[in-house]
Amino acid sequence: MDQDSAGKNYDEFLVGCIYRSPESDNLNNERLQNLMRKASQTSSTYELMVGDFKSPNIDWNTWKTEGDSTDGEDYKIVESLRDGYWF
């Protein structure tokens, strides 16, 4: 919790909406991963990110990807979410 110039306490709330096109290429996926990393590193008290990753190869119940290859783009997205402690 931070204080303003008058000494009043306040919380910072970061809100974002993410849409990933199913036709996203590796460059767009890297940008998405960088965005998620930066959002996780803010000094916000609370963070709310919503959206649609358009990743049909991710089982969102188990957070597993088809084939679970560590080279796959879907795997990298899941790992970025885990690294930022997102759920």
C-alpha cells in the first residue's frame, strides 16, 4: 500500500485484457510473454488480467499442452503464466 502526498493510503490496481489471435506468429507470442512478465513485475497491489489466448492445445484444467514439448509456443505461454503466478 502506498501513500499520496497528503499521507492517505491507497492501493494500485492494474487491469488488462489480452486477446491472442489463433494466427499469432512467434514474434507476437514473444511479445505476449514479455507483456505478461512486465505486468507481473509492476508494483501494483492487485492485478487483474482477462482475455482469450486462443490456444486450443492447452488443457486449462491441468495446464498441460499437447505433447508437452518445451519448444512449443503453447508450452511457453503456460510457463509465462506460471512464472508470474497467474491462474
